[in-house]
Amino acid sequence: MPRILLIDDEKSIRHTLQEILEFESYQVDQAEDGPAGLDLLIQKKYDVVLCDIKMPKMDGLEVLERARKLAPDAAFIMLSAHGNIELAVEATKKGAFDFLTKPPDLNRLLLTVRNALDRTKLVVETKTLKKKLAAAPGTEMLGQSGALAAVRRLIERVAPTEARVLITGPNGAGKELVARQLHEQSARAAGPLVEVNCAAIPSELIESELFGAEKGSYTSAVKQVIGKFEQAEGGTLFLDEIGDMSLSAQAKVLRALQENKIMRVGGDKQIPVNIRVVAATNKDLTQEIAERRFREDLYHRLSVILIEVPPLNDRREDIPLLVERFLQELAAAQGSPPRRIAPAALAYLQGLDWSGNIRELRNVVMRVTVMSDGEISEADARQFAKK
């Protein structure tokens, strides 16, 4: 059932509109002012929001601007007793779907709401389709080993919840694939999955990268910067290699997780965020805590659920399946038929030490494919696999 939120300081208008919309089988909630409406947008998901432009506690246009981050897929219909072209243009610039004068004509109201619902449905379907089309080959977790099956079962149990997850495991084992599966199997799948490699960002830039920055807050901030927390609104924020984050940034991440609010660098306003945080590390965070390089309180905030990704050496039975997939991907990229690999060559690869895990295996398959002719033989594997 479509869900609609009414934000208006006039009680009579709210009740009248609610009766009309509920008669059309819509589920309707009310908010008496802007702050109350924003609180409801944090708690629930709405398809359409009808909001008065002139309200005492918070202007409707300000509500619209803030709400676009809380409910990016919802259609906003602005209401005003003093409709004029300037207000309509301003509301449209800020992302309003339509603009109606109060009291609205019944037929116009219902038609606008139906059109808004169609627009919301189309936006969600388009985002879902784009995710499927943009998904890179091999983003699923490939393998039939018992170790991987245990990880899959844990993902299936945890993904539908809002529990924070800490993914551990060596480099190249597929921690980012676990994070992607957690997102895609969650109720936030239609929202964005924003990935941040904490090890790749200089410590002096990590805070602006995560929380954003106001114009002029530092030398190169020539315009307002929207950080990863805000970009992930309604979806999942994946903090990869979080063990490499500076202590000062850790403190601000902890505060954001506690309050569900952030503050841009150089800003003075608290910005509410509605995201799920998934983190990953290849480090032993308990050891990092003992050596005072990682905050224990942040660790406990992040590790509500722990998922350990097994190294490739612990799931050697998955190597033939992975090799076949990599051969198919290489062939597709080159526009040629997939190369064959001899069983003896596969057996040889299964016996090697894979300290670089799946990432190393992919590189080896590419190297052997490029350097050999015809079917990949055991001799080819022995000659080119390890250099």
C-alpha cells in the first residue's frame, strides 16, 4: 500500500487531506511542522510527501531541501495558500514534483498524487535496473566449499536486518563481495552502496571525504562538498580497510554512528543521516586496540555481527570453479571463445600457496592465458603460474 506523509501546521487541512487520501486506500501519516516531518522521514519510507510551504517552525522549502537527502526517491508535492510563479519555480529547483494551491482541487490533488506515485515507482525500478546492468562480472560469491557456504548462510541471516557488520579476512579474499551481498539482500538494495577505501585516502582528507565540507573550510574547498555519509543516504556505506583510519576520524565516525547525524568540515549544522554501515579490515583490531591504534568503543559499535571471509588456501575446492569463471570473463573481454584448461593444470593450481587469495588467482589465470597457446596444460601452469 502506498505511504503518504502530510506536513502542515493547519490541523484542519491535515485531517481533511488524510480522509480524502485514506478513502483512496493510501496509508497516511501526519506531521504538524517541518521538524516532526523530518523525524518521520528518518523513521519510515514514504512514496509521496505533501508539504506546506509556509510554516512557523521551519519553512517548507527548507524541509524540502533537507528531506531530499532523507528520502531521495519520494515525490514531494508542495502546498501553498498564496501560490505564485516564483514559489513554484523555487520549489521545482529544489526538487519538488509539483506545486498546488490550498485548498487543492480534489480531482487535481488525486491526479497529482497518482502521477507522483508512478514517478516514484519508475525511479525505484530504474535504480534497480541500473544496478543490475552496472554489476561487474564476478561480483557474486563463487564457490561450493563448506567455508564459503557458512559465510553465505550468515549473510542471508544478517542482510535483512539493520545490524552493523564487521567483515574480516586477508587482502584479496573477497571482503568487498560480502559487503555487496549484504547490501543487495537488504531492504536498502534500491539505495546506493557507497564504498570508501580508508587506506587510500590521506589522513588529512579523510574527514572531508566522509562528512563533506563547506565552501571555504580549507584552501581547496572552492565549493560545498557532499561527503560519503550523505551520498549513502537511504543505502549502505562500506568502510573498507577501516583499521587504517586515523584516531581523529575514528572519533567522528563513532559520534556519527551514535547520533545518526554528521557535521560537514567547517559547518555548524547537524545533518541527519539514514544509512547502514558495513566495515571491513585485514587487521586484527583487538591487537590494534591493545596498541592504541584503534578505538575500542568504535570496534564495539561496528562489530555487532562479525563475518570472517576464509582465505583461498582454506577453500581450495573452489579453485576450479573460480578459474573457469575467470577464463570466461577474459574471453568475453577479448571477444573470443573461452580457453580450455587441462584437469592436471587445475590440480597443479589447487596445490599452490595462494597468499594473495582470489585476486592473485585472477592475475595468474590472466598471465597463463596470455602466455600459453591452445589448451592450458600442466606445463603451462608450472611455467607461468608463479613468478
